[in-house]
Amino acid sequence: MTSSAVQLRTMRLFFFMAGLGVIAWAILVPYTKIRFHLDDGTLGLMLLAGGSGGVVAMPFCGPIIARFGSRRVLIAAVLPFAVILPLLSLAPTPAWFTCLMFLYGFAFGAIDVAMNQQGAVMETGSGGRQMSFFHAMFSIGGLAAALATSLLLRLGLNVPFCASLTSAAILLILTQARHLLPPEQEQPGAGPPFALPNGATLVLGLCCFTCFLTEGAVTDWSAIFLKFSRGMAVSSAPLGYAAFACAMAATRIFGDRATTHFGPATVMRTGCLLAAAGCLIAILIPNGPADIIGFGLVGIGSANIAPLVFSAASRVPGMAAHHSVPAVVGLGYIGFLAGPVIIGLVARDSSLSVSLALDAGLLLAITLAARAVAR
């Protein structure tokens, strides 16, 4: 196996690892709510610490990657990422959990930027499209964590033990970091340690913001929509998110081929239209199974938006990748954090259907920016 093939395989493993860690954290949420007897508002504020940590980390990632390379940043961030995960399940108080959540989010923010930076450089060096499959591995890692944890819990194992197993898997994957691109192959650009994003970077960032807002909205609100707006049973309501997640993972597997065949702008534009159509199906057809299909269509449509945007971010004219990639990822994170809040506020004053219509409108708007990913 050639060195480039080993590097690509290792990069896929790291995206898989990130998916494992994120979903393992998500599984801790209901456990934490029960353990500390938290109301929804308090829990929401505590969880906000995780996303805030990621947003805080990202502006510092660019200059650090420029100096030390993304491989070293990944190693430095994955270590605390793995160590903190089981500690989250053992935190003695809500205050300790919140502090650990901030550190966990900070570590993941650094991992996300470094992974996408490393992946974009590998994609450029490979001469073909790779980013969609990298993100498919992230989705597959998340599904694997959810299924494995569910099975282990059914077998009678406790949540801290499951979190520790995930941590061990993350550390095992970290041992392969030596196969990633060394700093000299990344050719980090010279220039100032910080730089304001230019117009092209902001356009890509807004596309990423909308994509992540959609993902956050479906993650947090699809089950509530199906339960309270469509009258589905509590046991069936999560099927909307399941359809979304499975459709996204499957679509990303074929995303690189589709991009190579049809071109990035066409894939981006088609994806936005399909995701918007999925939102409109959920709004306009008052039928639970049809709405589940709609959320699945949102997953298909939005699957390759972020990979295309991240790939394009590494090639923004007039801006080094170690500045543009963190800026785009950071705006995406803000969308993921703000999305569920915006959806909730709009729904409070109107309905969830109006909130989903707003999301559909944003998806239709960014079709106008589809050419930005073709650079």
C-alpha cells in the first residue's frame, strides 16, 4: 500500500473517531439530566458550554496549525478529548460537568479544524475528491457509537463503562497518527498569525452556517415536531432523526463520485433544493410516515454541503487555508449552536412548521452561492 493510500485510510479513521466521540457525548445527555435531576433549561445552558468551547478554540487553531502542522494539533487535541469523555459521566456536580463540557468542546473544536485542514490538503494531493467520504466516516462513527452503546446498556453495563470503552477506542486510533501528513507536506502558508475572513470566506461560512443550522434543527426538533405536531408515539418520534442520520451517512459515501461526475456547484445546488424540499414535505403533509421521509430527504440533500464547503475553504483565493478553514468551520459551529435556539424562539411565537419553513428559505437562498464551492 502506497504512503498516500495509508494517509487517506488513516484520515478516514480519524473522522470515524470524531463521530464516535461526539455521539458518545450525546448519549451522556439524558444520563446527566437524570443523575443531577435537571430541568430542560438548566441542561440546555450546561450543554451550551460544549459548543461555546468549540467556538472559542477555532480562532486559535489557524496560527497554531500554521506553526506546528495539523497532525500535531490533532494529537494534542485528541488526548484530552479521550480523557475527558469518561470524566463527563463521573462529574460530581453540575458545575464540574459544565467545566468539563467546555474543555471537551474546546478539544473537539480543535480536532474539527485540524481534521478538515488535513483532509483538504490530502484531497488536493490525491488529485481526486475525498472530503465527502471523510465526512461519511464521521457519520458512520456516530452510528457505530449509538448502536454499540445501546447494545452494551441492554446487556447491563453502565454508562461510565461505555464511555470508557469509547475513550479506549479513540486512543487506539490515535496511535495511527504517525501515518498522517507531516507538517512539511502541508506547506503551511506564511503571513500574520490572525487574518480577517475575506468575502469568499464569508460566503462559504454562511453556507456552512445554514447547513449546520439545518443539522442542529433536525437533531433537536424533529422528534418534538413528530410527537407534538403530528401526534406520533414517543417510541416512533425519533425515527425522523434516524432517517435523517442514515440518509446523510449513505449519501456521503457516494458524494465524491457525484461531485467528480456532476461538478461541485451542481451537487451543492441540488443538495440545497432536496433539503429544502424535505423541509416542505414535513410542513405541508400532515402525515407522520411522510414527514419521516421528508427528514430523510433533508439528510440526503444536506449530506454533501459541508464537505464541499470545507474543501472549497482550503482554496480561497488570497487567504491561507489555516485562516479560511477555521473561519468557515467556526461560522458553521455558530449555526449549529444558534439553529435550535432560533427554531425554538420562532416556534414559540408561531409554530415549528414556520421554523422549518424559515430553514427551507435559507437553504434555497444558499443555492445562489453554489458556484463558490467550484473554485
